[in-house]
Amino acid sequence: MHETRQELDALQALLNDSFGRSSSHLHSIMEPQRRLGAERLAADMPSPATLNIATVTARGEPRVSAVDGHFIHARWYFSTMPESPKARQLAARPAISAAYTPRDGYGVFCHGRAVLLEGEEKQSLLEHLAVTYGTDPEDWGEVAGFRIDPEWMTGFAMTDEEMVEIEAHRAELAGES
């Protein structure tokens, strides 16, 4: 975990506010025992995590792609090449949605703004990437680093008991094939 107490408190406030502004449909799915709090959410995040991000083209068409997401200081960070479509789209239209869904019954979702990193913050991400991958990211070519400033975020996990039940049902269905 890379989060300070203050960052976790801010994340928890965001999670609470986001859930409070969510639809009745989401409320019906995310019963209290299924809602991820800030500490568990931050502790669960691997680095890297396959993060699916959605950007928007100039014609308003959505585009989804996957990036290596890094959850650091209660924010998602990722890199791409500056000439990539997603980098160009985010430069023109910084609205972004992101989803981390590593398995059935678990997901972290956010909507916000992508911020192109510069200076010390970019250098800090490059150092994190070098440690993570064991190679200098600048050897890959020019790197554009981004941070997602979330305006809405929620985390969901089925309980252990629910997952056992789901797996038993799947095994039963597989036995019927």
C-alpha cells in the first residue's frame, strides 16, 4: 500500500460520496457487506493491475483499451506513448472512466479527469515503473504518464460466502454438461 492516512481518509470520503450519488440500481447490488472501504480497496490493488479505460474520440465515440494501472496515493496512474490514440484523446478531452475487474464478483470503477504528468510527479511515476518492470521506462521511448483524478469511485466485492456458493453452482453446472 502506498497511501497515507490522509489519502485513505480522502478516498473513503470519495467512496461514500460517490455511493450516495449512485443510482437505486447500484444501491440494490452493492449491499453494505459488498462495498469496499478505502483501506481494503488500496490493499487489494496489485501493481500493475490491468485497468480498462474509456476515452472519447473527436466524434464522441467511446474507446476502451487496457493499460497497466498503478494505484498509488489513492489514485490510478498509467503510462502510454504520447502519440497513441488514447494520449491524443485525453489531451483534447480529459474525461475518462476506468474499471478494474480481475474476476467475477469484484470490481473498482471510477470516472474522472486524466491529468498529463510533468516534473517531479512524472519522474516519480517513471521511478515506480522502473522498479516494477526492472527496466528504465525511458528505454521504451518517450513516455506519457497520466493520473486519474476521480470524481466518482466505487468498489465492490462479493462476500467469501457468496463466492463459495457461486463456485459450487458453477461446479454443479459443469457436472451437468
